Amino acid sequence: MRTTIELPDQLVKEAMQVTRIKKKTELIRKALQNLVQQAKVAQLKEYYGKIDLDIDMDTLRSR
């Protein structure tokens, strides 16, 4: 998908230096992947303590 967006030059340069990514397209793709991953992790954290799996580790190890 082709999209035209305006990004702060200094932010793009800094991101390219820090990540050592040379192409802007690759940089944006990586940033979007990281954003999606962070959102998924945040959603998983909402379940912490709400699901009782009742797992016995000794039983699992003996299988």
C-alpha cells in the first residue's frame, strides 16, 4: 500500500541511527510491527490473574 505521510525529519534520522536501518520503508515497517506487538502484549497482560489454569507442573513433567 502506498501512503504519503509527514514525519519529523529529526525523529526519522534518529530512529535510523539508533536501529541502523538504512531505508525509510523498512524503518516504518519495523516500527509498525513493534507497535502491534506491544499492543498484543498489553492485551495479554489484562488477563493476568483472571484465568485459573489449574496446572500441576509435576504432572506435566511426568508426561
